[in-house]
Amino acid sequence: MPTIEETFARLNQSAFRAKFHLSSKDKEYVRDKGMDVIRTHCEAFIRERLALAMPKNDGKQTPMRGHPVFIAQHACACCCRGCLEKWYRVPKGKELTERQQAQIVNLLMAWIEKEMES
């Protein structure tokens, strides 16, 4: 399994994935809520929108804006089951394990932390 930094390096090779960044409004939201609350939101979004074997509206379930986690999901190719399959070889049609969900959350939170530093 690649490290988070190795994953970021691979994602940065994609013009589409590399274009995503947190806006000043997103960063303000993260500062206001704190990273613990953002992590809680992230865990809920992954559990409710991505972890199911057949998520509702798969491929369209993650908005392109509205929450820092949504931006992170697109930047990290964790926005739908199709992207998870393409980028991470996580098969569609099978519910994500708790471990897989935790790995996704950790990746997304690392991306948000990195964005907050820039």
C-alpha cells in the first residue's frame, strides 16, 4: 500500500486532480470548526455516501463545492466508487470495510491539513 505522500505525488500527476484546492472560505470553515469536527464530518460523508456497495447516485454523490471534505474527495479521487476502483483498485459492488473507510478518511484529512498550510 502506498504512503499518503506517494499517493499525493501520483494524484499531482493528474491535471484534473491537481487543480483542486481549498478556497479561502473553505479554509475559514476549517479554522472555525476545527480539525476534529472536520474529521467527524469526513467520517460521516464516507460512511453515508461512499461506503455502501451501491451508493445512491454513484458518480454524482459528491458535490464539487460546499464543504472542504467534498473538495478533498475530488482532489484525492475518493469521490465515487468508480474513482476508488480506478485509482485504488477498490472494487465496486462491495461495501467498504471499516479499515478502508479509515484509510480514506486519513488520506482526505492529510490533504486538508496540507491545504491549510498553503
